[in-house]
Amino acid sequence: RDILLVVGNEIIEAPMAWRARFFEYRAYRPLIKEYFRNGAKWTTAPKPTMADELYDQDYPIRTVEDRHMLAAEGKFVTTEHEPCFDAADFIRAGRDLFVQRSQVTNY
């Protein structure tokens, strides 16, 4: 749900924002390779370097309520240092894709 975005016959590997999840894509590689060998398109978004600049070092992570309040104001822990997104922040409606800004998806 978070790592792979499927659009038609294309599998898009998401550039996850959390350092703890950086290598998570590797568990899916055998499956992706199987689909690729059978004709699916395979796109891997550039992996972020996970540099400190990708994160707002002053972001107040105290409580879930604080994070929800800040998110409602459009403030998130990730910056625009480099592209990052989770596939779970996308939704398809017919032929259109919509994406939301979140703690793991930047503009």
C-alpha cells in the first residue's frame, strides 16, 4: 500500500520519506521482477538521500493531536529538499490520479 503504486500496467516504486523504511522496497523486488518479465512497466522514483534537510528539524512532535493540528494548517515534517511520497497518498478516480500532502509526501 505504501511502497507500490499501480497505474494500469505500470508499477511505480515510491521514494519513501522515513529512514526506517528505506530498504522496505527490497522485499517486493522478486514480485516486481516477475510482473516486469510478464510485460508490466516498472518505474522506480529516485530514492531520497534521507539528508537532515529533508525534515523540519524544529517540527514539534509531542502528541498526535499536535501533529493533526499542524497538518490541518498545512504544516508537515517533510520539506521540499528532494521529492518523496508514499503510494498510499494517491487515489485514482477513473483516469485521474489525486495526491495529498502528508508527513511523507511533499509537493
